[in-house]
Amino acid sequence: MTTTMKCSLAILAMLCATSPTYAGPCAPSIVRVQAMVDAAIEKRAGSDRWKPESLAATRNYQPTPRSLAATEGYHGQDLEVALDSLDRARAADRVGNIAVCKQALASARTIVRAQRH
């Protein structure tokens, strides 16, 4: 067997071994609402005064939407609830429960809309 043929067979075997990942029916909506929540968190984080650098920041930990919402203290609690709703929506989407997914997304949207006012 030539080297080219061996390489081709190895690539074919690897492609056949990987299983595709399927997105659930709620996935596009989850992505849109996640972007809305992320924007609300960024807006909230940018509206406050300067804050001292946290220990996590000095250790080069990358911030997540949840960690940014948590740094806002009392004012970030509603954003954490929105993130929890998104987690519930993802879990419902994984098992195909569209009704629960839509309900959780509606809850997250309501929280984000309240942030605008």
C-alpha cells in the first residue's frame, strides 16, 4: 500500500468515526436570546463606575456571561436568572421538549426587556 493510500484510508476512518451533532428545534431561538442576554450584561457592566480588578482577572481567567453578571451583585441577579432560563431552555431542547424551551426563552426575554427600561 502506498503512503497516499494509507493516509486516505486513515482520513476516511476518522471521518466515519465522528458522529454528527444535531441541533434541536429551539437552537436558533436560544442563540438569539443568548445574544440579547449577553448584550444586556455588557451594557450593565459598562454602565457602572470603574471597579478594582478581581483575583480571577489577575489570574488570567476568561470572563463568562455568568461571571460578569455575578460581579454586578444585586443588580446582576436578574441577569443570572436569565442565564438560568437559558440553561433550562438548552436542557429542554436536548430532550426535544419544545414547550418548556419556549417558556424558558420567554422568561429570559422578559428579563432582558425589563433591563432596557
